[in-house]
Amino acid sequence: MALIDVAISCLNSIREIEEDVKDAIVYIDAGCTESFQFVGAFPLFLELGARAVCSLENMTSLDAVADWNSKTDCANRIVIMTSRLLNDAHRYMLRCLTTHEGVQRCTVFTSISEGSHSAIPDLPLGPDAYREYETLLVQDYNEHTKKSDKISKDKGVSKFSSALESLTMEPIASENVDISSGGAEGLVVSVHHFPLIICPFTPRAFVLPSQGSVAEASLSRQHEDSLSFGLPPISTGSMSDADDVPSGATLTAHFLYQLALKMELKLEIFSLGDLSKNVGKILTDMSSVYDVGRRKRSAGLLLVDRTLDLITPCCHGDSLFDRIFSSLPRAERFSSQAQLKQGVPSINRPSLDVQVPLGELLNEEPSKIQDSGLPEGIEAFLRGWDSYTSDPKNGSLLNECDKKSTTNWTELLNGSLVATECFRGTPYLEAMIDRKTKDGSVLVKKWLQEALRRENISVNVRARPGYATKPELQAMIRALSQSQSSLLKNKGIIQLAAATAAALDESQSAKWDTFSSAEMMLNVSAGDTSQGLAAQISDLINKSALAELQAKKNEKPDSSSRGLLSFRDALLLTIVGYILAGENFPTSGSGGPFSWQEEHFLKEAIVDAVLENPSVGNLKFLNGLTEELEGRLNRLKSEETKEIPSDDQLDIDALDDDPWGKWGDEEEEEVDNGKADESYDDMQLKLDLRDRVDSLFRFLHKLSSLRTRNLPLREGSLASESSFPGDPSGNKGLLNRLITKVLSKQEIPGLEYHSSTVGRFIKSGFGRFGLGQAKPSLADQSVILVFVIGGINGREVLEAQEAVSESGRPDINLVIGGTTLLTPDDMFELLLGQFSHF
């Protein structure tokens, strides 16, 4: 039986639209860009005959001449692919059409189905959303064209863009494009569904594009059981009303339904968690009697709420994949100017496109790279492109261009990770995500050595067997990149090795290891007493605040380079500590897991840390107070500076603390009154700060109650087990425990099966005669799709595959999916950032 490969399925879906792509300019939005980078789709578009693939949000008229296939005629067809709702992408599509005025046909592919557009209440499109939008887009295009023509005639200027005229260096005759009678009205627009816009890390692990509508949609509304707009609410067992289902649940259900249809899977749906049950119910309602007769491969779908296990994505586990995505910079997120919809914001999730610093690694030895001729080729490209927008007579501009191209050519070598790049048939990312840090880095080193042997390149580097270090990987990368042919031939392993070397850099690995050690200590303390755990958390807060204060005094604000934790990092560890405390000491305090005295010390530590460093980050509980706190700190610093006399002014009177010598000075009395007012303001500011800190701890109490309030975790069979002190990675995550129990056919509390329409009919109609349908089991399915609503991380994918391997069921084809990829920094933003529910 063939294995499911989501990456290949994405490429096959692109091949199915070959007729639309051929001889067309393809525009893709930011979400599609993320997806197509991972699947390596850009060469496929060239193979299918696309003229160019361009950014939808950053489109210009110059896109018409960036022709891969060297066509001499003007493009009259445009294909737009978007991962957003049609109304959200409308302004970009309209701008695209009005810029390319010679377009006669526009084909739009969206990953959001018609059912999704009509199911969300605040959207203007109905059940026939695609046809309605085709009409609306043509109407807006015609209206915009008429207004542009009127403005052009009134001003007596050409309606063509000046950038295109400067590029061709000759005037364009207006008769080349006829829009007076049939051009605008003759535009043909068609909208189609393209469901497989996903980001596959491996053939069997994927997430949704971070800048797509599904990932950006809210997963909860603000109420007493919610934690963040980007996370499902706590599963207390109370199902939401149909009208109260968040848009993220609706879009997720429609995506999974269309994904199953595209991959020809007949789903048996199971859910764990309140929001997952809502999604499962929507999925079940969308299934019809017509699906039964089709020949489909049976598969089990397990929906899981992220809120059932928050500690796994908050922790720094032993995963090279997670280290890379946490250490490397991400591409800048395109500003979508998301607006509030029914009071619920869109979630600005970080881009999934990591920027691999290959150029920095190569630039450390510029002499060798200069000999390869690679910079000259890149510089010639830059000079050729910039010559269209620069005046040849202006020598200063050319010199500036030369400097820019010479200085920044290495930035063009920075690349992204591609899931379809393989080593002898084994995808690089799949092999890496299935291994821990040490094994994964050694495997990357082995691949580099194999590539060097194939290229007959020798490297003089001292290597330790069984280990991989940044200097070793760096030397191999440089040797493999000296020639252009070798660089292009081995680009996949070179990019992955550069990402691994950056993650193993001391500045990054030291902080990750410090986090891991701190989490291990919290785990050990949680198995002892609440006093010990509270003392550990307080110590982490005080040490981090002291380290930042010392770094500021030394004018070295970046303490992370030495592996030290910042106050922001200490707050993330506080979240971990409170979740652990709630699992081990659920009844220690009246409102939380610690006693009043223990929590009082924690509050005072946070208050003192904030007073010393108000600008600690984008913390929601400090909204509105940050500027006042910074003003107070600056005022205190200026007063300290005034009180410290210079060496030449220092005399015996300066050491006299007796204030009676100035008792009759009226100006001194005014100063004293001013100081009294400032002292009152400081007191009021501290009271306001303590109120904010109290609200923070009420939120921490909610996190500590996850085990008691989440129904599936109350009985303890799915709750995290206590780890032993020698295990640096802590406990196994929820997915590992859940899949282990599923494959061993153990009873899972809270797991709900969603019967299909026909199944419910058989159960109600024939059950009275003893012919009822038996409840299926997930373990009986050869294909199991686990989708975590809220997101996953690399460690969970590794642990899920380990659970399958340990089960002795090699026939199981397990596919892991999630809303997004979560790092500890992402969890901090969701829980304490602007999308948190305080």
C-alpha cells in the first residue's frame, strides 16, 4: 500500500493546473510563498511554462518583463494564487489587474473553499462565493479603468506606468491595447479551489502557512476559559453554541474536509478537547451520503486541542529541528493590515521562512570566494537590473550601486529550507526531524562528507568521530561552495548544514542549553515541595534581572550571547513552573498552587525587575504603564547623576549630610514640595504596577489549573508523568502518550468518535434490531492523521514517530499536522503578548 506523501501531493496539485499556468504570469501571496518554498515548487512552475512567479503583495509593472521563458509577446494571462479569503486578497488582485492593463484572462486559485466563505458570518460572500466574486472583481476592475481613463484624459498624460516606459526606453503606442470598447469589459475572471497550500516539513508532517487565513484566524473568544486568541480554550466540557464557534474552528474544519477529498481519504473522525469536538462536528455535518459510494482509502483523523499540553511547546527539548527554527531569523512578515472582525483580531504568527545565513559563513573567508567568480556573477546581475532604474549619466549613482552590490552580495546567498531536497531518496528535513540534536548534526556532517567525496574535494579539518561542531561544518561548507557548479549541485545539503552550524553556534546553543537546564531543575523541584519550586522560580527571576542590569551598566545589553537568561526568559520559565506546580500541587494555595507567602515573594521579585527594566518586551500586562515606568527610571538616573559631583568640585561640604545649613532657603522648600509630588506619583505608579502584576498571577493561576479544568486530564491517564533527574528533555509530550494508548487500544478518557450521517442513520434505525454499527477504533486504521489545533513543534513529530516505532506496528502510516509551528518564543507571545487573554 502506497505511503501518503503530502509534499508530493502538493506538487501533483500544481501539475494539475498546467493549462492555466502555461504562458501566464503567476502571482502568489505570502502564504503561498511559504508553502511553495517548502515543497520546492518554483522549478516546477518554470517546467510548466510560467512566464514568471512574482509576489502578489509587492507586485510592480516590471513583473511583465521578468520572463523565464523569453517570450517576445506581451502576457495577456495572469494566475493569482492566494491562501487568504477572497475579500482579504481583493485589493491586491485589483491592483494587479489594473497595473497590467493588457490582461484578458485572470485565473484565481484560493485555498479557502466556497463553503468556508459562506460559513463565516461577517463575510459578504454567499454559498456561490466564487461566482459572486468573479462578478465583483470584474465590476471593480471596469470601474477603476473608467476612472483611470478619465483622469488620464483630463491631465493629458499616458495611463501607462512610468517605470515600464523607462524600462523599454521608448514610447508605447496606445493602440497596442484596446480598452475603449472591449478591453475592460472583455476581461474574463475565473475562481477555483486549490486546497493543498500547506507547508510540509517532511512527507508526513505539515503545518499551515503562517500568513494564510486559516492560521491567522482566531481559535477562541475572550471568556473565563480562554487563554489566547491563538490557542483553543480550556476543555471544561461545555460545548459552544453553533453561533459562538470561532472562525478558526470553521476554517480548520473546511480545510481538513477538502484535504481528505483531495487525497481521496474516507475519514473516521475522533476528537479530544472542546474545540476539536466543534471541528469534528462541523466535519461530520459536511459529510454526505454521496461520499459512501466512492472508492476511498479509509483513514482515521484525530483532532487534539493544543491547550491539553502547553508545557511541551514552551520547553526547549532535544530537537535539532526546533533549535534551527528558534535560532535562525525569520523572513519579515508581510503587513496584512488585519482588522478586527467581530471584536476578534487576526493572529500575526511568525513567518515559517527561516533565513539560512549561508552568506555570512562564506563571507568569513572572502578571498577564497572571490577566486571562485561567484561574486562577479551576482554583481553583474545586480548592475544589469539596477541600470534600468538608474541614470547612466549619473556616475555617483553607479558608484553607490557598485558599493551596494559588492557589500551585500552575500545576502543573496541566504536561502530557505526545502522539504523535497533529498539525499539518495531520503528527504533531508525528514531525516533531521526524526533525530535528536546530536544524532541530527552528526548525520548532516556525514552528508557533507559524502558530498565532498563525490566532488573529489579534500578538507583539512580536525573532526571528532560521533560529534559535529560549527567549525567542522563551516570548513566543509566553504570547501563545497568554492565553485558555482558544486554550490548549485549540492545546494540542499549546503543550506541545511549552514542552518545546523548557525544553531550550534555558541551564542545560540549556550542559551538553549541554559533553558533546558533550568527546565530540568524546575521539573525536579516540582517532584519535591512547593517551597522548593517557588524558590527556584524566584531565583531565576532575580538572577535574570540582575544579569540585565549588570549588562546595561557594562553597555552590553545582549546577555544572551553569554548564555544568560533575560527577564523575558524568566517569565517563560515562570509559566513552565506554574504549569508544573498545578500538576503536582493543585491545592497548595487558595487561588493557586503556592502559598500566599511564596507567591508574595514571586510578585515582589517581578515588581522589582520591572522597575529596574521597564522595557522588557511586548507584555500585555504592562500596556499603558511602560512609558511612565521608563520616565521614572530616567528621572532617577538623572538625579543620581546630579548628586555625584566631579573630582574637581569634591570638597568637605559635599560630604556633609546635615540639611540644616539651608533651612531658611525658600527655593529649597519649593524643591522639597516638588520631590513630595514626585514621591506621591512614584507611589501611585508602584500601586498600579502591583495591580498589573496581580492580574498576571491570576492568569498564571489559570495556567496552573489546566490539569484540573481540562476534563481529559482529570483522570490522570493522559497527564504528564514525572520525569527522572537525569532526563534533560523532561517528560514525553501528550502526542507520544496519546498515540501509544491509541495503538495499544487503551481507553482514552474524553476521546469522542463522530459518527457519519449514514452511521447515525444505521445506529438509530437498525440499532433496535441488533444491527447497529460497531464503534471503530483508531488502531484499526492503517492511515492515521493527527491534527493539533493550535500548532505543533519538531519534538512532538519526533516523539510521535517514536511511539509508532515502539508499538511494533510498521504498517501504520502516521501523518502529523498542526495549525502552525510553535517555538518557545511563539508560546510566550501567545500567552503573555498582545493576543493573550488577561
